[in-house]
Amino acid sequence: MQRSCLLSPGCKCNEAFEKAFSYTPEEIINIIKDSGLRGRGGAGFPTGMKWEFAAKAAGEKKYVVCNADEGEPGTFKDRVLLTDSLDKLVQGMAIAGYAIGANYGILYLRSEYKWMLNDLNAKFNEFKNQNYLGNNIMGKGFDFDIEIKLNAGAYVCGEETALIESMEGKRGEPRNKPPFPVQSGYMGYPTVINNVETLCNIPYILEHGVAEFKKYGTERSCGTKLFSISGDCAKPGVYEMDLGITIREMLEMVGASNTKAVQIGGASGSTAGEKDFDKTICFEGFPPGGSIIIFNKSRNMARVLKNFIHFFEEESCGQCTPCREGTRRLKEAVDRIERGEKLSDEDMNTMLELAEVMKNSSKCGLGQTAANPFVDILGKFREDF
């Protein structure tokens, strides 16, 4: 079912902050933990747990970073929140700062969204003039401000440690973990990094309560989720749906017919074939990234696979061998297939072994998931090859 929890007007900033400041930081963290809110950027890590780790970490400064580097192919939901629901994001970031003891916020913005800069800065200044940002917010003795840092265009900087390297003016490459950002993040200080949508859920949970939030979704995937839906359907766009919706229900909602495949979670996500359409989109089912791309039966999945693999080979930062060399070998394999060459069983087994090595030994999520479309699409649509 389509919802409007995030896509409807929320409470005003003064009401949200009055509600938040009526709790102690520890109480807010416990509320977010009880809500079951999980990160909406793709990984699904429990938000309250992340905040708790940062709150307990030692540091003379702490930071809240909003990851607005919406670079996954087919994803545009965060753009809608940035343009239409910025007040919710400001509330979410400030409340996160209050909860973990941070006075500094950074909005890390996708380079392709540079056109938003002037408007975002103007709105942040309005929030300061209304005393919703800056010093002594609403006379509550809490200071919090937000600055914007722009991504230079690298897909890998969606990974949180590469994002931090980029913000510090370095080459955008993933760090070794541990330490994790909640222990040592931006400039070596404890840092919470949350996705735009994750932070926009915070004021809703505080305003409506944990029970209302958990009315939607499943036991392990609470709440609603925004999806950027595109491809072969009559009604593409940004939809807010219950986590746990089936693929078939989603296809009916957007007017898709004669559907052959659905790519869920972007290029690095999972590919669903017709046999999967009664399965659910949730953390315990098909993982709910922000992008859903629909392909009808006129599409050749070999070409879809080629586009995905070429994308990963181009976007690999080259730091770790499994990803750097693995994406090149996968690209060579799909190029051979497109030229009409048949991969031998030995070649196929080698590629599948390579995919497993990449998954288990790459340094970050890009390399760990880059082979997903190769395994999924070849496994489910062999007739197209």
C-alpha cells in the first residue's frame, strides 16, 4: 500500500524541537532503538545502535553527517526530500546531534546536485534566523549548525569511510575498519553518518511515537520506505510504501505489465525474475535499496548486465585488488558474451569463483556487491545469453 508518512507535511520545527528537548539524549536514543529504524541508505544498520555507539565514544568534538551522495543508478528519492522536506532533514540532523552530543553537522551533497546549493544555503540561513540552527536553539542551551560539502563525482564516496576521506580533502578511497566512523570519523572525531531518508524519519518517530511507526512494515523491517521507480511502467516516480510489500503489488501500483525482471536496490542490488514476484521487499527479503528499475519482456538482459558491469569497472577506485581486477575480468567476460562468444563451463565457474572472492575480500561495499548482477542475471536469464 502507498503511504504518506515521509511525503506529507510534518510537524513544524518548533514543535519537533520542543518534543525532542523534552527528552534526555539517552531517552531519544532509546526511542530510536525501540522503533526498529534501520538505515535507509541500503545497508540497514540499526540507527539507534549507531547513535548509541557514537554517544558513548570519547571525543572533544562529534559530528553528524548526512549522506546525500545519491549516486546509485536509478535513485532520485533523496532529491525529493532535499527539495520538498528540508525541514524534516534539519530536524533529524539536529536531534541526532542532541542525542550523541554533537554540535556540528555536515550535508555531503552529490556533485550532480550542485544546482541545489544556493537554495539550500538560503534555507539554512532562514533556519538560523528562526533560531532552529546556530547557537542556543530555541533557548534550550544546545548549539548545532550545518555546512555543505560537495562530492567530486565518485560513486565510491557513497561508502561512509570514502565519504569521510573526500570531506577531508583526500582521494575518495575506503578506510580500513575498525576503527569505525562512530569511533574515529571526520577529522578523527566520533561521527554518525546517516542517509537523508533515515534522518527524515526521526521527527516522525518522535511526533507520532514508536507504536505508530511500527504499524507499518514487518517485524524486522519497521516503517515505510521511499523507492525511486523507473523503467518499463506507466507511472514512474517516487513512492512511499510499506516495507514488506510484494514485488507483484509494487508492479500493479506503478502500472507495469509484461514484466520480465525487476532490479531492486540499484546496480549492486538484487535482480528479481517472474518466479520472484510474490516475494517481499524488505531487509529479510529482497533488500530495499532506494532504486527499483523495471524491465519488460522486450529487454535483453545481457545488455542490462553489460551496462551494470561497465559501470562498476568505471567506478572502482582501484585501491583493492579483488575489486580492481575482478571488475575488469567481469567486464571482459560480458564483452565476450556480447560479441557472440560462448563462455565455457570452465569460464563460467571461474567467473562465479571470482564473484565469491570479490564478495568476501573486497575492502568496501562496491567490490563486495559489484558481481551481484553477474551472478543474478546470468543465473535467472541464461536464455538471453
